[in-house]
Amino acid sequence: MLVAHFSDIHALSLAGTSPLAFLSKRLAGGANLLLGRRNKHPVRIFEALIDDLNRLRPDHVVCTGDMVNLSLDSEFALARALLDRLDLGPREVSLVPGNHDVYVWAARIGRAFEHALGPYATSDGASEPTFPLLRVRGPIAVIGISTALPSPAPLADGWVGKGQLAAVEEALARQGSEGRFRIVLLHHPPFKNRHAFLRGLRDRGALQKVLRRTGAELILHGHEHRDLRNTVEGPHGPIPVIGVGSGTYDDPRPERRARYNLYRIEGREITVETRVHDAASGQFR
Ligand SMILES: [Fe+2]
Ligand SMILES: [Fe+2]
């Protein structure tokens, strides 16, 4: 199986956005965005990433959140239109939200992420998105956790929550007993990251305990906008944890430039290839 993983697209569209939308947390985020970030995550790079995936045709694609910036309806509409250009379609593209996808309470209460991107976050046999997401594709089980919650600026923290943790444990145990290769998706890293007080996963300890009991074969995250390799403890040894940099970051530094990962999974072996955007050709290589 070939699984592609991208993250932190931060698609920006302010089309039809009234100044009222910038009240509350959006004021800080919106001003910051308009000043410095506007051209940092260009849509054309995401279009190139989609073209690359349509050419390489992996079996499954996963995205670990932050599709948008301010959880505006205009941004979600753009994100949906772009995702719909993936030839694989929503059944083979699995998405969990990041903190920017649930940026304000209005978006959380109104389920803006779920309404706009629901088909990409709906479990097998379900009619609407709920988390954890659970999809079984042949030898692979994709278990997607939502860690996104609205927090007052400048917080960008995350939370799994007790109810979701219990469901994650059950899904991991069952899929493990059936011998599947379990891929866990979550936006925030499941370990102590940089500036964890502001940007970390609050209940990472509780999640680590679940993983120590149940195990998992691969854990994928975003949020850090950097390539990261770590492990967390499983019942039979360390579980690989891979963070991928932003899929759209227009930065000249090769280690920060827009990228995504391809995981070739053969039995329990994982081979990782990183495809990086090339500014000269406008394509991923
Ligand atoms: Fe992000
Ligand atoms: Fe994030």
C-alpha cells in the first residue's frame, strides 16, 4: 500500500468576508495573516501537490489538519473545491481537523469543518463525520483523532478528551487484534512539542497511555510545519511518529519548503519518501 500524507495547507480566501468576521480571535489572527502570511501558503502550491498526487496515484491520502486559517466559510469553500480535484475522491482521502479549522467557537458550534469537508472525515458506514474517524482499507486501518478546539489567542493547543480517548482505545485494540496496520492521524504531536504550554496537546499523557496498551503501527501529525521523527512507547517497543512540514509553505529553505510524504507499507515495514516543491519548475519532486 502506498499512503500519501500532507498537512497544514492553510488555504486562504477572504472572498465575501465581512469585517465582522474579524471580531474576537479572528482580529488577531486576521491582522497577523494579512500582514505577514498572505503569500506564505499560496494556493498554486497546493494545486501542484494535487497534480502530483493525481500523477502518482497512491492507494490512500491522509491530511493532518489546518486546511484553512480562520475557519471562514470562504476558506472552507476553497479547501473543498481543491480537495475535490483529487482523483481518488473522499473515500480514499482521510482528513482530521487542526486548530485553524476550528479557530473560533462559532465555527465549532456551527460545525463549519464538518459541513464543508464532511465526506473526507466520515467513518465507514456513517452518514456524517464524528471522531475518531475509522476507515478500513484492506490491510490498513486509518484512525483519525480530532485534537482541534477553539482557544483564545495566542493559544494553539489541542485536546483529545476522555470520550474520544475511550473510542480510540477500542478501535486500536480491535483493529490490532484483527492484524491490521493501524495508522493514527492527529494534528498535534502526541509528545511534548516546542512551546507545549501554548501549542501542545494537553492530554498527550493520557493518549500515550492508550498507545502503550494498544500499540499502533504508525502515527502521523502536522501542526509544527517541520519534518519530525519521534517515537512513543507501544506494548512491544517504540511506535514511529512522523510529522510532515506544511504542504504549501513558500520558503526558500529546502528543509522548510512545501512538502508531503509517501509511505510505502509492506507488511510491517515502512519506507518514507518526501516530495518537495521545486520553485523553478512549480512541481513537486
Ligand atoms: Fe498549521
Ligand atoms: Fe496547527
